Amino acid sequence: MNIALIAHDSKKELMIQFCIAYCGILSMHSICATGTTGRLVHEATGLNINCFMAGEQGGDQQIGARIACDEIDLLLFFRDPISVKEREPNEFNLLRLCDVHNIPVATNIATAEVLIQGLERGSLDWRDIVNPKK
């Protein structure tokens, strides 16, 4: 599965802790992330992460383009709905793309844990049937 990681600035540490906790599961999949989030998660976990540009430089749009091309199977987007800054990724466009392309998405740690455990169980294997990898 192709998993994308995005985290607003105030949620980056939470994303790091989540990835440390689920490193074993994540290591079995292909991971991409916005630049800063990807770098921080890689430094903390050693996971191989394809890093795009930082969110404010268009990294969220790069991930959005991959979603639109059905190249992402799961999005973990830890967002801060209280104190979003202008330069942080715009969640509306990403969430809309996930809805259009039936991409499972988590915007908080509670949902992310359910999805990652489902991924481990095989509950998301339907993505391989709907979008077989070439």
C-alpha cells in the first residue's frame, strides 16, 4: 500500500510518536510525506520515506496529485482544526480528493490507529483489487 503522511506544525510530534509506535506496520508499505513531516519521521524511525516539498511549498499539492492519479491508498493527515496557520496545507482540497477517489483518510490519531490496525489485519486489501499496482 502507498501511505501518505501530512501533519500541521502543532501535530508533527504526534505524527512522529504515531510512526514510532507503528513502525513495524509502516515499514511493510511505501510511504511518502510532505518535506518537513517526512524528514522528522525518517529521523525518528529510520523509515524509508519519499519526501515531497514542504507543505507551504506545495508538498500537499504533490500528494493531492498522487491521490488524483490513484497512487495513494491511505492518507494520514494530522491536522490542527483550532490553530491552523495560512502557510499550512489546506485540508479541504485533500479531503475532497480522498472522497472522490475513495481513499481512506485519518485526520486525528484515533482514526489513524483504527486504519493502521485495519491495514495490518488486511481490511484495506480491497484497495489492491480496485487499484491494482502495475
